[in-house]
Amino acid sequence: MRKLLATLITSTVLFSPVAVSAATVFPLDRATILVSSPFDVKVEFDGVVAEGDVSVTVNGQPAAEVLGKSFTFIEKEDGVDASAVRINEVTLPSPGTYTVVAKAGSEEKTVTWEVYGTPEAPVAKNVIFLVADGLSVAHRTAARIMSKGMSEGKANGRLNMDDLDYAAFIGTSSTESVATDSANTMSAYMTGHKTAVNALGVYADRTADPMDDPKVETLAEALRRQTGKSVGVVTTSELQDATPAAVFAHTRRRAEKAEINNHIFDLKPEVMLGGGSAYFLPQSQPGSKRKDDVDHITLYKEAGYTLATSKSELETAAGTNTGKLLGLFHTGNMDTTLDREFLKKGTVDKFPEQPGLVQMTQTALDVLSRNDDGFVLIVEAANVDKMSHPLDWDRAVVDTIEFDKAIGLAREFAAKNPDTLIVATGDHTHGVSIVGTVNDEKDADSMREKVGTYAEAGFPNYEDKNGDGYPDRIDVSRRLFLAANNGPDHYETFRPKLDGPFVPAIRNEDGKYVANEAYKDVPGAVFVQGNIPTSGDTGVHAVDDVVLQASGPGAEKFKGYMEQSDVYRVIAEALALGAKQTQ
Ligand SMILES: [Zn+2]
């Protein structure tokens, strides 16, 4: 041990010959940047420095010469006792390696960026990017078994995702933490830059203002800059929630949802279907979550959008619209498939006319495909994550089945339009596994003893007699047993939650989350000791890799292990987003 430590110390000394405190340079070291894509550059020094002492070079030349703009010097950053320099919206028009050296006084920092080009001609006209938030291997396996069944150890059918041609393992860690959230993970997919937890379309700087962080370009912005393609977003969450927001937004803090809604309007995607109407309404209207009088629904109508607020309005809008469609079906997040279609729980009594992900995806494809230049459609199944947090596995898995049906629509579209790249993935994983079954018929005196593991597990007895792809009921007598490897104190009931989504823990007077006593008296419930801090009310994201799958032109570039930010480059190459503009 001591020897190892000595080696480490020696090697550290070798790599930093002078004892200097290091500045931070954004974009960070090893950033990969699409050629000609605008981004902000910022250098944060650790202390207050004199303007005359600052030098920033790029490949040995003064930065201003290479970047075409001069840095603004900030002697003391807001709320920080230290200096910074910044240039907004620079572009690098030639691919290559760029070594940036920032110096001031005793501080010095070197970072290297790789600027990549793309082929001049695209191989794909359309991209359908489907992401199930939190999608883990257990969700997929459970969706296959629940939907298709299994006999003698072989699946009785295949999911749509099972037949996509290429696959890769995706590393999801954020720039400041091995663990991650849906903001920086989706932002990495949508910008090609990894960033910090809670950040969207920016590198997270040290100032308190969540809207001033150094920006990078999003896929939607690159499409507007380089192509005439349409952009569509479909989600079962609020449209301003982290995953859909990553398509447009630039903020350090994903919670800035009213501001994010403004960013969406700046970009005006042709199709937007989901929840989150509260951020479209002026503050004077009941249910509004805005702090101003801007009426976004009127703004969209004036911009030529057709508005749909229910299943039937969406159906009508699909046939009659102008190529611009805004569908808002919930003030907040939309209900799960299980609640919406089968149990009528959650908030379905208040929002009975919510369309599902399948109808929304089909409508989006119908509308977007009218653009001869093609389109990029982002589809998010949000509830896989939103139900995995509270350990409500049945809801998470049924929404995975619905997600797979949306992949089916994408595959049908691609069969008729082979110039379509399909990417299907999660953004991060959850700590969940299938460990066997719960067998009500087993002769045992407690629910725990009715859990079947190894040979005792046998096969579950879900049925799909009506052939809709969903199990006719989830509370069958032998059902899959999924368990989390982390979570708050809670009661395990070994049963589907038929009365509404599971609430495993509630906050006590000390502000700590404790097991929700409402489940204590469910026959056979057992107390499960939590293993995460008591400030957490639900299970947390896992650091495990995500599985990404893809089909269509360009998909063969997905293989092996890739960083989440590398996915953007494959899409950019397929669409030739680095091609030289002729006008
Ligand atoms: Zn989550």
C-alpha cells in the first residue's frame, strides 16, 4: 500500500513539474466538438489575477487570432473572489486537435479539444431517437417476459428493440460525479458534450446564476443552422423536464422550467407532444407555474401551431394541421400506461383523455414526414424512470412495453423509409434486477417465503389473450419479482400496487424519509432497511452502463463501449451536420 502511494505521488509530481494552482477551462479537456458548431469559451482562475497577466493560446497562437474574437476579462466574478475570461459563440471551422493553454500569474491549465468534421453528404435523411428514461437491463427482460411469455427457458416472442441491428454500452457519468441524472445524460446525447448533474446545454460554471453558464450547441440548433429538417419531441413527462429539455435548453439548473419553456419557443420545434402545460399558461391562469404574464399557448397559435389537448383532438389535428403541432395533455407529467389504460389510477380522473406514447409517436411521424428535407424526432418514455424511483416495478415495466411499441412504429416507418436512422436507448440505469417470481400458490406462511429463486422460480403466468402486447392483468398468481439494490426504508408488499403508484417513504418531522406506514398492514409486507441517506425518498440512479441499440444508415458506428457524448457524433456524421455550407 505504502509503495503504491509513493508511486502515485511520484507520478503526480512528474505530471505537474511546477507547483501551480490550475485554472478551469470550458470546454473541458478532451471535449469533442462538431466543426463550425458555436460554443462559449470560459477560463476560471482560482484567484484574482491582473488582466495584463492573462494569456490564452490555442495551438501556440494568441486565442483571439484562432477564435476570431477577444476575451472579456472579469476581475471578480459575481459572488466569487476570483477572475475569469470569456468569449461567447466562437466556432472552429477546421477539424483538428486544438491545445488551449491558459495562464495568469502562477496559474496554468492546458486542455485539448478535438474538432471533428463529418462527411459532406448525409447517409440518413431522418433520425428517430427513442429514449426510455432510466432504462435498465431488468426493465427490458421483464417487458419481454410480461409481454411475450417464456416457456422452457426461451422467450415466446421478441420485443421490437430485440431486433435492432447494432448495440453499444454507454458510459453515463457526469463531469463532476460518477453518478448522474437525466439532465447531463440527455444533454450529452443532444450536444456531444458531457456536463454536470442538473445541467443542460452548458458547461456548469461556478457562478450562482443558472442562466449564464458557457453554452454548447444542441442537436436541434445544429439542425436549424445546417439543415431544413423538422424537429419533433414526444414525451410522457412535462415538455420542460430534463430529458426533453436537453433538446433545446441552456441552463445550469434543470428546475428552471419556465425559462426552459422560453428556450423551447426560441427554437419552435415543429411537433411537441407531452405534459407540462402549466409552464405555457400566464401566471394569472389557474394551474400556471409561470412567474410572468406571457401566454405561450397564444404565442404558439400565432406562430401557426395547431393545438391539441386530448386524445381525440390529437387525432383530428393529425389530419388537418399545417406541419406545426403542439399537444399538451397534462399540467404536469402524464400518467403511466398501467394507470391510463388499465387501472384508471394516478391522475387519470383529472386527465382522462391523455393519449399514450404510441399515438403521440405515430402522429409525430405523420406530421414530421411531410417535410421533404427530413426530420429528427426525439421520443421519451419518461415513466420508466419516474416509476423506478418509487420502486413501482409493474408501472415501470408496462411503460417499457409501451416504449417498445413506439420503437415498433419507428421500425415500420424505417421499413418504408430506409434512409432513417433509429437509435433506442436509456439515458441512465436504475439499481434493479429480476430475481425470480412471487408464487401465491406456494404453500408458505409468509409472502417472503413465497418468493421463488433458482429452480423454485419457475415461470410467471401472465397472459395476453387479447393480443394487445400487454399482460391482461399484472396481479397474476405467479409474477416476476423485481428488487432494488438501493432505496429508502420501505415495506416490500410482494404485490403490484393496484391503487396507484407506490410511495415507499414519507418525510417525518425531522425531515428524514422513513418507511410509509400505509403499506405496513398489507398482508405479508416486510420492512426493508434502506441503504441510502435518509434525505432520499426513493431509489437512486445506478452508475451501470446503458445499452444503446440502433438500426439504419450510420448505425454500424455504434459498438463496444462509448461515452454518452460520442453518440452525438454518430448522429452528426449520419446527417452530415459538419458539411460546408454553400451559400
Ligand atoms: Zn430519475
